[in-house]
Amino acid sequence: MKNRNVPVLIGLLLAAPVCWAGVVVGRPAPAFSLSDAAGQPRSLAEFSGQFVVLEWVNPDCPFVRKHYDSGNMQGLQQTYTQKGVAWLSINSSAPGKQGHLTTETAQQFVKERAAYPTAVLLDPDGVVGRRYGAKTTPHMFIIDPKGILIYAGAIDDIASPDPADISEAVNYVATALEEAMDGQPVSVPASHPYGCTVKY
């Protein structure tokens, strides 16, 4: 039996926001600025007016490898960046910890995995990761063009490192983006993230 990730559903009838660690679904996403893989400063504010996906990444995590080795994450990145979504992959692994990226290794990661993010952002001191309450890699967040957090949680509903599960899974990120871009409410605005713990 698959280890289905049980979503934490918003109380639609009560119109209550869903709290997720450091952020609240339905409220403004916390602002931040980080350096990208080229060493250039990037901020959430520069993507105002766009949908934004935040993807916490650790290249050495088997759950991350599941989605990159299969091409699933790159496919999502390419599909939605081509639709005008800003996709920001954030690495919060501390120096000396598993998956830590420097500007050089971040560029290598993108090239070797043929990744398609708008930017890879480096958060070695973990400030932004903790601000968002990022717990796992991957841990996914979606922000709408008004700056409101509309999704937080897992990439999909099967919590395993097995790439064979991808075709059977409900992809929460794709579903939320399609619903929101179509002007509909997000049916699953929060879920329990799965993966490796973020190596703060």
C-alpha cells in the first residue's frame, strides 16, 4: 500500500487560513533576498505580479533525486516557467552539511540535471528556510501574483523515494498552479511535506 501523504485541507466553510510553521496559507508570503548561483542578489519582490514556486532542494537527498533523476522536477519547472511562473529553487543546507551548494556547485547542479528553474538561490545560514518553516527537501510553496501564499507542503501525495510512484501520484504543485491560474480556489492548499530534513 502506498504511503499516501494526507493533505491538510483548508476549512473552506470557515474561510480559515492554514498555518504552516513560519508562514500562513492565505496571508502574504514573507519577503526575502538571497544570492543566486551567479552570486547576484535576487529578491521575492522582483517577481511581484507573477506566480512564484519555492522549491527547497538538496541534491544529495534521495527524495530530491527521485524527482530529478526521473525528470519530473525539471518537467514541472519547464512547463510552468514557460507559462510565466517564477520557479526559485532554494538551498538551505549549511556549509559542511549534506547538499550544501556554493555558487560553483549550484551552477554544476543546474547543468548536470538539466534543471529549468528561474534561479537557484543560496541560503547557507538558513534564515529564509526558517522564515518559511521549510522542513524537508523537497518542500514546496506557491505564491500568487498578489504575494499571497496559496500552497505549502509536499510536491505530491506519495511519500516515497521511488520514482515508479510518480505516475500514480497526485501532484499538489501542478494541481494548485492550474487551479489558481484558472482563477479557481486551490483545492488542497496545504499538505504534510516529505523528504530529507533540511540540513540547517
